[in-house]
Amino acid sequence: MEHTNRIRPTEPAEWSGPVRALLGGTAEPVSELEGDAPAGSSGTLNILRTIAHHEELLGPFLGFASALALKGTLPRRSSELLALRAAWNCRSAFEWGHHVIYARAAGLTEAEIARIGATSLHEDWSEGDRALLAAADQLHAKQDIADATWELLRRDFSEAQLVELPFVVGHYTMLSMVANATGVPLEDGLPRLPAG
């Protein structure tokens, strides 16, 4: 079920000085994630404008989100596979729309992005990609990763990256929950969540 604007994103005129300082610093990191193809997300993201209703939460949240997105040890492509699968599993139109743009910038093809929304893990994925997507599915379903999947992941990722992996899935699951529950509107011009 889609909820629209249960909580209206704040407008810049409503921001306190500290909120303005925090949100003013988000455009550059978002541009970095979008690469050369920004699409519809100019200005402060609607989800951040929604979180801004809770001023005490905003600063710590932005610190964590920035560390994960910009200073993570996982390759960007791997992180975006996980983020998109989390958005898909949560049926989050907002997170899906933004992470399609980030995934393109990280090198995922249109065919790969389309396959992320498949109910089963398509045979065209490499073994490593299938393990990442399976880990996202298992974390979504049982908040754990099966031993067989873990062993596959250990072949490709360091211990720091293996620690980061459930953080990525959990973070974008949490943001999907926030976006879905509060009805954060997806900005114009961004890709829509596929049906299915």
C-alpha cells in the first residue's frame, strides 16, 4: 500500500539554523553518488526534508548515512546491488528511484537493474552477485545470512566488507520503512518502482 505525504517534507523556510547547515551539506554527496547523470534530485532529497522534522535525529543520521555511502569499504557496485534489492524487497518507490540513479553511476547496466526486481535470482548473475542478492533476501526474510551464502561471500570480501554488508541492507531497509510509512514522495524525473 502506498501512502502519499503522511508527513509533509519540510520547506527550507521552516529550517532552523542547525538544520539548514546540515541539509545544506547534502547536495554534494548526493551529486557524488549520482555521477554524471543526475535526474530529478536537485535540491535536498525529500526523505531528508521529512527526517528534518526530528532535528535531534537529523545530524547523527546524516553522519551515519554519509559514512556508509561515501566511506564504505564495499565496492560501490556491490553496495548498490544490496541497496536496490533492499528497496525492491521493501517495495520502496522512493529508495528504488534514487538507487537506480546511483547504481547506474556505479556501473550497473539497465538489464542488471531490471533483473534486481525478479522474484528469483536470474542465472545471468555471476556467482558473486547472486551471493550478494541472496544475502539481501536472507537478511530481509530472517535477519541472518545462511552459511552457504556466507561462504560464497567470504571468497570475495574482506572481514570489514562482511561487517558492512548487513549494515547496507539494514540501512536501506530502514530508509524504505521511513519512506513507505511516512509517504515520502519520489521527486519528479526519477525511475519508478517496477510492477511485480
